[in-house]
Amino acid sequence: MPSHPLSRCPGISSDDVPLPPLNEPSPLALSRLSGVGGNAIVWSTHYRGKGMGRSYWFECSKCGYRAKVSGRADRGLNLFVQTIRCQDCRELYDAVTRIRVPEEPGSSIGSAAAKPRRTRLLEAPRTPVPPSFQSALNRLLYMGARQYKWLQFKAQCPVSALHRIETWNEPNRCPRCNLPLERAALPYRIWD
């Protein structure tokens, strides 16, 4: 019988960590070994294959339009996207609809930061502006944060929030010539 890969790690015994059998798929995937001396184990709570998003090349055979988008609602570990069609730009984009950010310290119920402040009458309430898909992917992870929260955004065009958009799910039509777009067989990019 083959030994489990974690049984060779120093300082970890099979009594400390319940190990799944090698021949059965586990709903929990081992994310990485980290910590002092490599003894701490961090388990990822996502199912295998569900934690990474995929972007594909979509191409129109008539007008030659090409786009690198997910083609549907998709998610990674730290963000959710929805493919949209901007009617004013006549382009396809992946719009960020949810993103995971660290909780700010002092945002507990009893702190002074959580108390309501007086607002000016002339000030418009701030609505959060979603980051572009590319900037959300290039964002560095927060290593020291212990708690996270999800920020929800309304899907909007990354060029202008005033543009008219609609959700776009494959199979669907080209935003320029209205013929069906063809998706490439393999993903262009697998993202987190």
C-alpha cells in the first residue's frame, strides 16, 4: 500500500491530521504547507476544480471580432465575474461582481468607527466602483488579514458607468455583426 504524501512531513503524525485515502477524491483539497518549520497545514475549503475561473478566446468568423472573456458568470477564489456586452462600446467584457477584501480593523459593533457620522446635505452618497477585471487579477493578496468580507458590485462597463450593458452567456451573438461567436476549445487563461 502506498504511503500518503503527508506521512513523510516532519512533525506531522497521522493522529494529528485526518488524511483522506489516496484512491478516493477528497472534497477538501490540500492548499499548501506553511508556518513555523512547515508543521502547520492550511486546508482549502473549496472543492477541487471549483476554485479557478477560466477565460476563453471568442471569435467571430464574419467580422473577425475577438474577445478574451469567461463567456458566463464565473468565479475564482477571490472574485466573481459576469461577462457583459456593452451596447455603446460594442465589446464584451468580464465585469467584477464580487471581490474578497480584508475586514478593516475597528469595524466591530462597539467601536467608534462603526458609529454613524453626520453627513452633509450636498454630499452625494458614495457608491463603490468595481475594479476592472485585469486590476482585480493583478491585486496582491493580503497576507496579514485574519477576516475577510465580500464586496458586491453591480455589473457595469469598465469604460463608463453610463454605458448600457446586458449580461452575455455563451452561446450568444457577436456584439458587432450579430452572428454567433465561436469559443476556443482550450481556455486562454485559468485565473484565481
